Amino acid sequence: MLLSQSFIPILKNNPSEAKIKSHQLMLRVGMIKQASAGIYSWLPLGFKVMKKIEEIVRQEQNKIGAQEILMPTIQSSEIWKESGRYEDYGEEMLRIKDRQNREMLYGPTNEEQVTEIFRSSLKSYKSLPQLLYHIQWKFRDEIRPRFGIMRGREFYMKDAYSFDVSDEEALYSYNKFFLSYLRTFKRLSLTAIPMAADTGPIGGNLSHEFIILADTGESKIFTDKRIFDLNSNDTELEKNSLQQMRKKYEQYYSVTDEKFNKEEFEKVVSEENRLITKGIEVGHIFYFGDKYSKAMGASVDLPGGKKDFVKMGSYGIGVSRLVGAIIEAKYDNKNEIMKWPLSVAPYDIALVPMINKNDTSALDKAINIFKELTINNIESIIDDTEENFSSKIKKMNLIGAPYQIIIGKKSDGDLLEFKEIGKETQNLSLTKIIETIKKQKNSN
Ligand code: ATP
Ligand code: MG
């Protein structure tokens, strides 16, 4: 891709309306464009990153046996009246009337819709467990939308739902999602800590929020630092190993403020291990048993001939919020350098030829390198503008491809001036560069 041909409207300075670095960067490099309060268009650069995040989320859902569906954004109020949440949800729900005067709504979440699908399709314990998910836009009329897409009104979410025959089986499903979340965030190169959380309007009795540390986060957290040293993402999908894995996390005190109890915190966590800080909620999982299945009559036949309501859980990941969360975690806004994790980078590598008016040889060379990289499934962007070198580098540092090749005096013959952002420049052959990037890609 040539920079001159791409739709990447870069601003010279940080826009003043943005208060946190993710919002600043996203507006600065034209990843998003506000349409109205809390509602955004996604421009090519932002959309590419979000789609890559979505694909990782999807792969990790599939790995635990969850099946992808797609439910609509617009739902009927009927099912929400059955569950009792039509009134309870309050002003955050965007209510709409169709031309027949029927009450509809823009879905803020999908427990009702998925329960309705389940109850009209499956009737026997033999079909269980079922893990279903979709990745779809949600709307919540947040009272204070802010920080760009971090707290939007319209946002993109992966939400999954589990259906099981008993509490024990349902906890097994819960633990599968717990593991898949650890794996997902690791592939996004984020350290997300599971914290015991309140169940809020979703209801129920077991819940974890997955939180990444950030000063600009809106969740206050209280934790035992040692939880950061855990690494369980390679646990097997077997019942006992999953239970052990969750226990390993739960042995350390780690909660959000709704669950915080000072006395307990100080009793179980020694002073040097206490950490009180802020974070961003990127995922949230709930177990709520038969809360919806009972209200909506979703039951299955049991082996002995009796019937029982299915036991359900729900599992969300903020796909659009993750774009901002990764920036919060990775952007050095003092030096204005973004380095996207290779797994979600909009481009793997930036090619920066030093172009003179009368000499296009550096650009020609860049185009040849581009072709060779493309054959090897490495996505690159060429800055083909005639700006000076330092402003070119400045731009590429904001776009945030993790690698750069400078094509100028020093990239002579076969050796190219190659740089991984934040590391020393090296002189490497193109073959070696391709090998380095491929190796890095495969490790993810
Ligand atoms: P929050 O506490 O941040 O308001 P929530 O607890 O209401 O979030 P859930 O219902 O648990 O959100 O939704 C699942 C995930 O969707 C959250 O973990 C978060 O990553 C994301 N999310 C929720 N609300 C928003 C929003 N307004 N904008 C962007 N992402 C959101
Ligand atoms: Mg939540």
C-alpha cells in the first residue's frame, strides 16, 4: 500500500478534545471519526486493527468448541418483558417503535435473544453442552460516553452463552471461557487479570472481570501483585485441569471496587504484595444458573424423564474497546511512538524510501521489497511522499507498524537498514528480515 493512496488522514497535532492517549492517537492517525456522541465510523487503519482483534477472539472461541452465530442488532421487546428486564434496564436501552407501532430495541446484550433461540430449538440433555457466540454491535445509551471508543454508545462486542444440564457442567463451561480469555488477551500481548466482580444487571452468582492495568482505566482494583506472575494459558481443556487453573488465580486476592473489603484485603495480602490501582475492563464473564431459562421457560428433558431449566452463563469481550486498551498499554505518548503487537498491527512493516525529486530509485527499490514481502504474507506500507525524512519517520511511528525498513544511503546493495521499533537498527538482507518477521508471526 502506498501512503499517498491510502485513507489515513493524519493530524499535525493532538486534537484537544481527546483526554486520554488512545483517543488522541486514534483521532490523530484517523483510525476513527466521530459521527455523534459515543458513535463512530471506523476508518481503514482503525478497522484493520479491530478486524484483526476480532479474528483472534474468534479463533480462541472456536478452540474451546464454541459455535459462531449472528443475532440481529434489533430485538423485540417481547422477550425482554418475559425476562423482566425491559423495565429494569432503564435509560441505557435504546427503544424504537416500528411502523406497526411495535416496541423494538437496539440490543445492549443478548441473553434473552439467545435463550429464545435455544428454547425453540433444543429439548434434550443429549444436546448439551452448547456454547454459542456472536460478534455484533451493541448499543447502550451511556450517560457519559467518553474516551472515544473506550466508552462508546455503539460498540462492538463478542458475547458468548453457555447452556448446560447441571451446575457442575456449567462451571466446566465457565472455566473453558476463563481459559479462552487468558489465551485471547495473551495473543493480543496484554496482561489481563481476572478479578472477582459483581454481577450487576446481568444477575447471578459467579463472575470475573478481566482487567488490564492503566491509569486511565475506569475500574478501581485491589489485588495481590503475585497474580501477575501466573501463566496458565497452556492448560488442557479437561475438567480438572481447568478447575485447578481457576483455583490458581483465585488463591490471590483480586477484586474490583464493588467487591472490595478493606479488612479482608489487609488480612490476606501482606503489605508488600498489595496493589491498589486502576484498570480497563476488557472482558467479563458471568454464571447465572437458571435466571433467564426459568423466566423464559428454556428447559430440557433429563435422563430420568424429568425436565429442568438449563443452566446458563454469559461471556463478553469488548472488541472495539480493545483497540483503545491496546493503545493505552503500548503507546508512548511522550515520544509519540506506537508499536502495535504484530498480531494486530495494521501493517507489519513500514518502508521509508528517501525520495529526491529526480531520483526514484529508492522508491523503485521499496516497491520491489513490497512485492517480495507480499508474496510472503507480510503486509507493508510505503511512504511514497516527498516529505523530509524526519517527518516520514514521525508519521510511521504514529501509524505503529512494529518494523521499519529505511531505504536510503545506508540501505546499500543487499543489506537493508532494518529496525524494530524501540530497538537498535540492524543491517539485514531482505531474506533475513522476512525470516525474522515470519518467525515472530508464527509464535503467536
Ligand atoms: P463497564 O463496567 O465498562 O460499563 P459493563 O460491565 O457494563 O462494562 P459488560 O456488560 O460486562 O459491560 O460487557 C462486556 C464487555 O463489553 C465489557 O467488558 C467491555 O469490555 C465492553 N463494553 C461494555 N460497555 C462498553 C461501552 N460503553 N463501550 C465500549 N465497550 C464496552
Ligand atoms: Mg462488565
